[in-house]
Amino acid sequence: MSYVMLTADQALESLLAGNERYVNAKLTHPHQTIEHRTALVEGQRPFAVILGCADSRVPPEIIFDHGLGDLFVVRVAGNVVDDIVLGSIEYAVLHLHTPLIMVLGHANCGAVVETLKGENLEGHLPSLVRAIKPAIDKIKDQSVDLLDKAIRANANRSAEQIRAARPILYELVKADKLKVVTAYYDLASGKVEVIS
Ligand SMILES: [Zn+2]
């Protein structure tokens, strides 16, 4: 199949247009036919990487009203970055030529809530808290809307880590061949707001 190559700005526009359809209950469910599924067997050219939270209320294909082959989605609680996440993103950018990365934080993120509580957690949960805590330490003094600020700070920090990931992502961002944006999803309205 032939692919339409989007620029980073066109990719962002397409995401936000899909989100607007979702917010207004005007979903078009694109790229979900049998024909489209079959056409994708030989390859994919997703136009955006979404690093989002594993939270069941924030499924990227639904909230952006897109379909098969459109989004390269990496989901992990708290939308945190580690080497496995960076490797996944690098695969999309290098091998699938995805021009845009969006880190998507969301309202009432449980991973951020737990990190703010600072209690002792069981099993592997402390690893998650360790990954989120540095973003929150920076804003600890701001008591008004602390959770919301922490969620945004955490998403921004992930975006910074992606931009700083040497050599691949760092170089591509520097050369203006890759764009990394941060966004915030409001659970109630369904709206995605680009924050940086
Ligand atoms: Zn979350």
C-alpha cells in the first residue's frame, strides 16, 4: 500500500481533529475496515507515537478517533520513560519514520496520586514511584492543584527525557526531524490539551 507521509505539525493536527470528533461524539472510526486491516499486513507507517498511561480510561485510538496503523502506542502506568520505552519509541522513529511523539498525561492519574502519597508500596510499585518522584520533587511546595501540577510536570519530564535520549532521539530533535510534545487529557470532557 502507499503511505501518506505527514509532517509533525500535520500529525498533531490530525490527532487534535480526531480528539475534537471524540469530544463532540462525532466519531468516524477511520481505518477499521477489513480492507484497511488487510492492506496493513505488509507494513505500517504510524504518524504519531503516543506515550500514554496504562489507565483504562485513556485509550489513544478511541480518544483520538483513529484506527489501525495510525498510532504507535506505548502505554505504561504514569507514562514514565525507561530504556525499554525509549527503545520502543526509537523503533517507531527510526524504522517507521514517525515524525511526532506525544507524551499524554491525564487527570486523576493513579500512579501520580500514589507517588504524591509517598507511602510504602508493595511488589514492584516502588519502581514506578521512583520514576515519577523527581518530577514531583520540583513542585512540592505548590499546594494548590498539586495533583494536576504533578501530572503535568511528570508528563513534561518524560518529554524532556525523550528529547535528551542520545544519540538517536536527541539528534533527530536537534535536526528538527522529530517533534516531541506534551499533552494533558481531561477525563470528564474528553479533551486533549497540548501543554508544551
Ligand atoms: Zn495514569
